[in-house]
Amino acid sequence: MPVYVYAITDAEHPHRLDDLKAIGESAGPPTTVAGRSLKAVVSDAPADLRPKRREVLAHQAVLERLLEDGAVLPMRFGFVAPSHDEVAGALDENADTYAATLERLSGRVEYHLRCGRDQDDVLREILTESPEARRLNEATRQNPSAQGDRMALGELISQEIVRRNDADAREIVDALAPAAAEVAAGEARGEHFLAVSFLVDRARATEFARLVEAEKERRGAGYALTLHGPLPPYSFV
């Protein structure tokens, strides 16, 4: 029977799961599959598994509980193995790699940071600091039909936004990285110019959050820095 897998832990993890609900309409609490030195937290995989809010929250609740009590190798939502025997076999086959990763993650959590910037704010900055941008902007204001100047202004602004976003991203990561054990770059999308994850020792979590707040305050209202965490260390498995 297909098995839904939440995470891998060492065999000594307490697995306080009795009061939690596994994914699935009528599921009970998750259980474990044991290898020789590791365990996987699992439940029966629903036949109609879909990322409904209820199911995603159930998955997250299991990982959050496990993370409270020790190191965890979290699986992303939707990971299904063919059977309990396949899970146990994978635990033993990859035991050394999994154990080393659990040791590296022990006592650490993930924080994910997304950063964006108000477009009007960056445009004002470019026009203030770039003489060429000011010249082209004035030329297009005086002669709206000057297509060449309009295209040159658009290209210049586009290049400047990329350059400034890249510089801001480097500065932000450099400011926060000393408080983290590891850094993993993500894919920035939409209005965000930076998406990055930090692996942070629990003992330094408050310090890290304060550094983010200080960076947010230093940059002002034109920037939006959004921090999520503590999270299971998905980005570092």
C-alpha cells in the first residue's frame, strides 16, 4: 500500500504524534517505519491526495511537532513511497547520508526571507542619481514623440533596476549571513528581488530576527522585507 512520508528522524526521536491527525479525510495519527538506525514518520497515502489547505496544514503540523523535539529531514508535501518495506529499505540504504544530514541540522531551523521594493521609490532614486536618466526623462517630457529617447530611457531604467536590486540583495545577505550557519539562495519571483533561506541555530534565532528588523528599519518604507520562520529546514536537506 502506498505510504505518505513526512520526515526522517533518528531512532531516538520521541515522535509525540498521538494527538495529531495525518493527512486524509478519516486518518488517525501518523506512525513510524523503523530502519536499523533511523525512522520515517508516515501514514497511509490517500487515494485522492491533493494540496488542499486542510492536508497541507496537517503536513505542516506534523513537521512542526517533530521539529520541537529534535533534528528532522522534512519531506515536501506530496511525497509518497510504494510501501513500508520500500521506506525501511531506503532508510538503511542511505543511513550514513541521512545521519550526517541530521547531525548537520541538529539544533537548527530555517528562516526564509523575501525582499521587494516599491517601484516608484526606485524610479525616483534612479532619476535623482543618474544624470543620463534625468536627461532622457526631460527629453521625452518635452518631446513625447521622441521614440529613440523613450526607448533609451526604458532600457537605462531596466538596467539600473537590475543593478540596484542585485546590489541590494548582496548587501542584505551579507548583513544577515554572519548570524546563520548556512545560506541557500531561492528563486525571486514577481515583485521580489530576493528570496533566500538561512539555516539558523535555535540559540541565535532571536538575534537573527533582530538583524532582519534592523535591516528593514535601515532601508526604510520603500523596501518590503518579509521573514517566515522558524520552519523545517527544507532548503538544507
